Amino acid sequence: QVQLVESGGGLVQAGGSLRLSCAASGSLGIVNAMGWYRQGPGKQRERVAVITTSGGSNYADSVKGRFTISRDNFKTTLYLQMNTLKPEDTGVYYCNLVTMFSGSYWGQGTQVTVSS
């Protein structure tokens, strides 16, 4: 059983910063990639940033240059550093882990609210 627990969300003014964390535990097996997704009010869930096992990363165009995805050396904790936040970044942020043989897992989400 895999568990993903996000933390670090909150309320911040536009232009501010937040750092999200996602702690993975359980029988992770071979991990292909981890990433952050978000769902804004009335919107579909969208990919924000993904990092692969080899360390490569990619970002949604809307967050490039502002957000940075990283992980610890043990590859069990995922981070998302969010700078220069905008009101349109508001939403529930979810951590995702993709394994080679056991499918994909999701965290419960953490709320990020950016006030103008």
C-alpha cells in the first residue's frame, strides 16, 4: 500500500511564495515519475510539474520560471517551490506517483489560495 501525504498549502498574497511537500511511504517498488497536479475552482485537474526517476522535469507553461519541482535523494519526498504566486494559481494541489508495476497513486491534496 502506497501513501502520499501533502503539506505546505495555505493562504498567501499575490507575489508571495509557498513550498509544498509530499511524503511517500509504503511499498513503492520501482517509481517511474512523481509530479504535482492542481484543480482550480470550476476547472479540471491539470498537470503542474513532473520529475522522472532520471531527474528530468517538465512544467506547465503557466508555471515555467516560477515553480521548481525537486525531490530528496531517497526519492521519497517530493517538493514544489512556488514563487511569484498569482491568484490563478489557486486550487487544490495533488501529489502523484507513478510506479512501473503497481499503477498510479494520488495524495489527498492541499489547498493553495492566492489573494489579489
